[in-house]
Amino acid sequence: MDIVRHETGPRMSEANIYNGVIYLAGQIAEGDTVKAQTEGVLAEIDRLLALCNSSKERILSAQIWLADMNDFAEMNAAWDAWVPAGNTPGRATGEARLAADKYKVEIIIVAAQNA
């Protein structure tokens, strides 16, 4: 079975598919607040999942990295407004230093393709 890669660059691909499972790279977004960045990340996740024949209802797991755990509630406000009721994935949230100081949130997704 082949691996399908989308938006491949010299360092990474934004999405890889193997055996009907989609692995997204960590997604970041611009914005002045954690909520704005989270909303931007979630919009990018929606776009990439659609590109891979999937949707947020098919997310299996999410890893969320915050630059500061004090932003947990603000991130959750955006997440809770986006995540589909009854289709919430397994999720972990941790604190980590991100690629640049301007980034406050990064989200990594694993999802199933539509049948």
C-alpha cells in the first residue's frame, strides 16, 4: 500500500495518508491572541482534512501544544466551538516551547478518511 503525501516540501509534508489514516503535521497560525491562533489552526485543519477526503467528524486524536498552559481556557473556547458534539477525538494538551515566540498554539491531528 502506497503512502500519499500532500503539500510536500523539503522538510515535511502537511498531510500523509496510509491505509485510510491521515496524519497531519503540526499546524500553527498567525494571530494576536490564543483564541485567534487556535481558530486559524482549526480552519487549516478543516482545509487539510477536506483535501484528504475527511472532516473534523473523523478525527481520531489531537495533540495540542500551548506555549503557556495559562492559555488553556482561551484555547478551549475556540476548540469547544469547533469540535463536533458526539464526535470528539482522543486529545492531549501539553506545554512546550514552539518554533517561534509569536506562536502560542500548535495542533497535531490523526484522522480517518471517508469510506
